[in-house]
Amino acid sequence: MEKILLLEDDISLVEGLCYSLKKNGFCIEVARTVTEAEGKLGEWNDFDLLLFDVTLPDGNGFLLCEKIRERGNMVPIIFLTASEEETSVIRGLDCGGDDYITKPFKLGELCSRIRALLRRSKRSGIEEGCLKSGELLVNLGEGRVWKKGEAVEFTGAEYRLLCLFLSNKGKILTRKMILDKLWDGAGNYVDDNTLSVYVRRLREKLEDNPSLPRHLMTVRGLGYQWKE
């Protein structure tokens, strides 16, 4: 179930949107101010899509979008705007937005736009050389990893292992499968004990509580599994 953050201060519109989006199978979190939205993004940071009103009591959606893009977060963003003026549309797209829909709009059209953008996002993540899982973003072209907008440093082997997990999200990878994939520069296989060390290091760098991992899970008797 895709998770959406809705930033909107019109209570009547929020109620209608929440009802419709939930009915269409989406999980919704609501923020009514920019400050509240920033708090939810910092706390969860695992949204699949953001729906931003432009004019808000303590700021605007354009500036928040710019902040999100500056952190390296490429989550899809749709603006809900009351203006059809070309300058407003251009501003929204130039600051990093992916799409916009003008109020008043039909809820069915909005849901269709959301599904289309989510499909494009999943495809472009592969085409543009990126891997994404919740708060993690891996730029394959640059070989860099971002968590909650902050760069995380990895050794070569740790990086390859992370990419292997993110490329096989939800799948159980046996230790043998992993060892066969992690070929080092000298032409030697990574041994079984070293693999355990790498897994522990990944958890220390990526999990909020390495002792109780939420993403890099051990599947007893089989191997490991990356969960969203």
C-alpha cells in the first residue's frame, strides 16, 4: 500500500481527499502546515508520494519542495494549486515538482494522476540509475547513499551488498546466493564469516536500532531479506 503525505489546510478538502484516497487503496498522512509536514517527513521519510497545497498558513509548498530536493530526496510531488497561470505552473515544475492539478478537480482524475506518477517513478528509478527504499536513496551513477537526506559512507563491499538487497526487495537471498554475487577485485569470494560482519555493519549504518532491524532481516536457516 503506497503511503502519501497530504499537505493541505482546507479541512473540508482534506476530509474528501482522505476518504477518496483511502477508498482507492492509499495510506494517507495529513499535515496542515509546512512545519507539521517537515516534522512528518523527518519522522517517517518513507512516503511514496507527496501532495502539496501551494499556499499555507506558515509558508508555501514550492519552498518545501525545494528543501526536499536539496536533500537528495526524489519522492514524487504533485502540487494542488488554485491558479492556472503559466507562471505558477512553471514555478512548481522548476522547483522540483513532478505534476500539478488545478482546484477544483475531480477526485477520480487526481487518483489517476497519482497512479501514473507512481508508475513512472518506479520505472525511472531504474532508468536513472537509482535505488530507493523508504528513507534510503542510492545513486548508482555516483556510488553514493543517502539516508533522510544525509550522505552515508560505505566501503566497496558494503555498498555492493546494499545494492544487492535493494535490487531484490522482498526476496529471500540465501547466504550462498549473496556470496556468489559479492566477488572482490582480487578474484576471491567473500567468506561466510565476513558476510556476517558486512550485514552487521549495514545494520549499524542504516537501521535506527541495529539490534532490532526493521529492514535487513535474518531469515533463519535461509539467509537475509530486505523489507520496505
